[in-house]
Amino acid sequence: MSESPDFTIECRRCPRLASFLDDVRVRYQHYHARPVPAFGDPNPRLLIVGLAPGMHGANASGRPFTGDHAGILLYKTLFEYGFSSHADAVAAGQDLVLTDCRITNAVKCLPPQNKPLGSEVITCNGYLRSELAQLKRGALILALGGLAHSAVLRALDLKVGGHKFGHGVSRALNEGRWLISSYHCSRYNTQTRRLTPEMFTAVFAQIRKLMTHECT
């Protein structure tokens, strides 16, 4: 079980990641280049969990999925389904508001080659555990990709083997909550058509349907 520490952008719990970010700040002095905090509604019904910040996206802007290709489809879809005030997210200074939705990552720091070590995922899992513990009854969790899916299960003390990842698969959890999984909206997945806009909007249609059901 991971402990649940209080999040800070000065976290250096993972030596490899902390050292890597030190180097990134030297090369890109105007970048955030620190652990990236969650963004959005502080009391959401939908928590979206990604993998980790991208070099020229969240790592640069300091806001999840902001300024990179992965955020294009995500924020467009959030806007279409009434969760976001804008259809894009280009910079942290942009006047963008999320309603009933919050976005976080399984790993808060940019990892080298976008590949966190298993030990780093485990170390950072305490932060995700805290975020999940604060969700209200009936909340939904959207895991983007297999790693985020596994990190959510770990944070909830659920066995990965009993809840295998599958795109568009939803699972009922305790306290009326749901876990929905989707392929990650990365450049690779969208350009190879592993994840199409139609597939992604279908996931959000399912989310809105579950929300409506919980309200009745």
C-alpha cells in the first residue's frame, strides 16, 4: 500500500525523475519542469487520470494535457460534453474552467522518454490514492491507457488481474463509483487510428449516461 503524502510541486521522492527535471530546467528555463498538479473542479464527479506530463505539454505549461497533441482531442471532447469552457488548452494562463471534471496523472513528473519506471509509478501512487479518496459518492474515474488503469486499481487496493484494461470498458466500484477505461489520446494512438474521435466521444457518451443514471 502506498502512503498518501500531501502533493507539492517541489516533490523529489523519485531521484531519477528529480534529476531529469533539474536538467530540463537548465535546457528550457521558461518551462514549469516540476511535478504537475491536478487541474479542474476541486469537487468533481469525473476524475480523468492520464499517464504523465509530456515534455512540451504539461511539463512546459504546468497544467495537465495543456500545450501538446494529447490535449487536442481531450479538451475538444470535454468541451463538447459540457465539462470545459473551451475546446482547446494552449497555455496555463488561458482562461479555461473545468466544470464537474478534474484531470490528473498517474505520475506527476515528466519521465525520460515518456517511460516511468514501475518503482516511480508506485512511489507516486500515494498522491493518486489521496485524490481518489476525496471523490464524492457516485463519482466516475476515466483512466487513459493501461498504465493509468493499473495505477487507479493499485490506489484503490484492487487487483489488476481481476480488472483487465479494455477500451470503453466500465466497472462498478464501491460507493456508487465507476471506473471507465480508454486508450490514451496520445499522438501515436490518434494518428494510427487506434483511437478515433468517434471512439473517444463514445466513451464520454457512456460517462454522461452513467452520470444521468446516478442522478435519477
